[in-house]
Amino acid sequence: MKKLLLLPVLLELQLPAQLPEGTETAITNHGASLSLDIAEPGNHVWILQGSSNLTLWTNLETFKLHNGRFRRNVSLDGLPAGQFYRFVYDSASQPLTSTTATALLLPSTTPNYASPTLPEAFSVNPIAAQDNTPVGNPTTDAGAELGRVLFYDKRLSLNQTVSCSSCHQQAHGFSDPRTFSAGFEGGLTGRNSMGLAHARWYLRRSFFWDERAATLEDQVLQPIQNEVEMGMTLPALEARLNAEPFYTDLFSRVFGTPEVTSARISRALAQFVRSIVSTQSKYDAGVAQGFANFTPQENQGRNIFFSAVGNCGACHGTDNFVPGGAAPTNNGLENPYIDKGIGDITGLVQDEGRFKVPSLRNIELTAPYMHDGRFTTLEQVVEHYNSGVVDHPNLSPPLRLPQNQGGGVRRLNLTTAQKAALVAFLRTLTDPNLATDSRYSDPFNYGD
Ligand code: HEC
Ligand code: HEC
């Protein structure tokens, strides 16, 4: 038994012996109110009790935890002297289950995920052809909403401590501010997490830095089973989610019958990831008005980016800032490469250091940068292309001088002002709504 004393409130946490490690509570006094927090990764059912004499306890609330935490705010105003609270674990209460209404805070009308308003350039080639939505898994509003719930649910990892959102954080463009992400047992991923906005558009349809997943439907099941990331098996996940009434309810709404299968999990997660679209950036507004909304500095940066001066558009081209179909490239980070990217899969020397070209939309939010998170700022990225590209047999041609000029590594020789302009342009690709859009945020009800 663990006791925490804070007068006039006592918070007592009674732990059964079999509860997993990591169980803890915190109580925080916010002036006139007190918040009672419980953290317990097993997602058990707990009872909040109150007492004025420490002898007679009244059940105030019985609740099931989601994602291992629960908070209840208690007003201290008018509280009788000597009022006590405690959280109690009671094995008899464990059968209590959550309904969709108690587990989740979903809007009463499912928001629009299926038909986002897209800029004109997205309905014509080259971007139209980049849309990797398969015929067999069109995005529906209900399907993407189910995907959103799965994306934020730590039940997807073996010990219920990590969700997709642990490493793909909305505030960071669905990437991770850590160089490498921590998995369910604290082990680190081998690469920097990737931003997910606009995953829907990529002509080659493949995913991961080394494109080892052929489709998004394939990709989304891999972190679940990855031994560092989530450590789960698909049969165990199916069994765990089939036991949650709110899931069988949501799966029924989307697929017509309540069964939770890994194929359905894959479809819903892929729909949610494809629905993460952000087209309210300053850049998008600029396209519609000849960039009259840009500062002179931002327009200078735009010219450098798309012209031969910077030549960034050769790889991060189109209004989606991904290649129109070019194979993964080597952008001269090092020689030899520690992580050989595609080369580690094929074993071919000509593939060493070749990685997927990521979209630069919302790039300001997704630091650190590159597959190994080596650069912490956009200024460092620009300096890499300006003066730091390392020669390598596989270095991509746009980063080389033409053969008639020797074919060596290209130096952009940008002035300080030009470099600052390029960074200012990259910042126009941020959609400020992405980080806060409630359609993409955590839907779980934590009681607070
Ligand atoms: C422990 C951290 C972690 C977790 C958990 C995690 N990811 Fe990732 N994710 C990464 C990393 C790191 C990469 C890049 C890995 C690589 O390329 O080898 C990545 C890559 C991706 C990509 C590829 C993006 C692209 O443009 O190619 C997608 C999509 C993705 N994750 C979705 C998910 C989904 C969906 C989940 C939950 C089922 C999830 N991730 C769980 C860390 C994580
Ligand atoms: C030859 C193709 C090519 C050109 C030209 C190119 N890039 Fe890249 N860019 C890449 C590749 C490939 C990566 C990922 C490399 C890696 O992580 O190993 C990348 C990564 C980046 C990233 C980090 C993305 C992330 O999510 O971490 C930024 C920012 C970036 N490039 C900006 C630029 C700018 C600005 C220019 C012009 C000065 C430019 N790039 C020119 C191919 C290119």
C-alpha cells in the first residue's frame, strides 16, 4: 500500500500485488482546486472514494483507465475540513467496461476526413497521380475516425505504454522531437521518426526511409509488431481489442460487423494517416495569389528553392514537395554511410545512402532532420546543401556539378542573406492548423 498525505486531502492508493510496475499517483494543488491523478499502464478499473473520518468511505466514481491515466479535479472551496480521497483498486470491479461514450470524446457528428478541400494543383498531375489511396481502401469519415482512436491507443503496444502518437506527435507535424524514439521497453528506434502529413501523396507508394513497406496498409502494421517499437503480435492485439466494447462498436459502424481483425486495423489506420492533410499554409495561400502575400525575403527564398541557384525543386518538387516519381536518392550526408538505407536491404553498393525524399510540408515542425536526425535546425540543413554535401559514388546528380564542370560536389555559395531567405521560405510551408486540428488529436476521455 502506498500513501500520500496532503492536508486537508488524503489521497490513498491501494495497490493489489499483481499490478504492474510503474503504478504511481500524483496530487497537485492548483489554488482552490485539487487534481487527483492516477497513472497505471494496465488500464484497470479503479474506484475514487471520499471520506470525512477515514473510517467510512463512500464510492464517488468507478472508472476504467485509458492510456494509463485519469484525472479528477476537486474543488477545495467549501470542502469540509478533513475531507479525504483515495483511489482504490478493487478486483471485483474489473469487469466494468467502457462504452464509446465513456471511453472517447468523439464529436457527435463525425468530421469530414474523406473529402478535404484541396488546392487546385492537387487535382491535376503530377500531384493527382501521387495519390496512393488504393481502390480497396478509400478513406471514409467513420474509418478514419476509428483509425484516429487506434493511433492514440497505447493498447497497441505489448505493455500498453506506447501508441503511434508517442512517436508521431501532432504538435511536431506527427514526427518526434527526439533524435531517436523510445519504444515500449525504452529501447531506441534506429532512425528518426517521419512526419505523417501528406503521406497520401507519394507516387512510389512505398513507406519508411528505406521504402521497405510497399503500401501504407502494409506499413501501419509493422510498428505494432516491431520488437523495439510496440512489441505486439497481431493475434494478441485482435484479442485485446475484441474485448473492448467501444472497439466492437466502432468496428461495427465502419465495417458492418463487430470483429476486430488485423486487416481492418490496417485499413482504418491507413485511412487516418491518409486523412492528415494540411493545406492552409502561407505557401498554399500564396499559390492562389501569385505569392503577393509573401515578404520579399520569402519570395527570394522561393526563387532560390525552385531555380538553379538552390535546385531544391529537383528533388522536393511540385506543390507537395516530394519528387514526381524519382527513386530514393543519396543527398551526401556522409561517406561511408553508417545506415545504408536502401543499400542495407538490397546489399548493393549502388544503393548505399539512398533514402526516401520526404515532403517538406510542415518541415518547420518536424525537427530534427534527416533519417538519423543529425540536424536540429533548418539553418543547419541549408548549410548542409550550401557547403556540406559529402562526395559519394551514389551522390545524386542534382547535387553535383555538370560533367563539363568536372562533376564534383556542388557548392551553392549562398550569401548569409540568401540562406536566411531559403529558411524563411521553408517556414511558409507550415500549416498552423495542423498542430491543433481536433480531427487529428487524442480522442480519449481522461476524466479531466
Ligand atoms: C517507437 C516509435 C514509433 C512508433 C510507436 C510508431 N512509429 Fe511510425 N515511425 C517511427 C520511425 C522511427 C519511423 C522511420 C523508420 C524507418 O524508416 O525505418 C516511422 C515511420 C512511419 C511511417 C512512414 C512515413 C513515410 O513517409 O514513409 C508511417 C506511415 C508511420 N511511421 C506510421 C505509424 C503508425 C500508424 C504507428 C502506430 C501503429 C506508428 N507509426 C508507430 C517511429 C514510430
Ligand atoms: C538530390 C535530391 C535532393 C535535392 C536536390 C535536395 N534534397 Fe533535401 N532531401 C533529399 C533526401 C534524399 C533527403 C533525406 C535524406 C536522408 O535522410 O538520408 C532530404 C532531406 C531534406 C530535409 C529533411 C527532411 C526531414 O524530414 O528530415 C530538408 C529540410 C531538405 N531536404 C531540404 C532541402 C533543401 C532546402 C534543398 C535545396 C537547397 C534540398 N533539400 C535539395 C533529397 C534532396
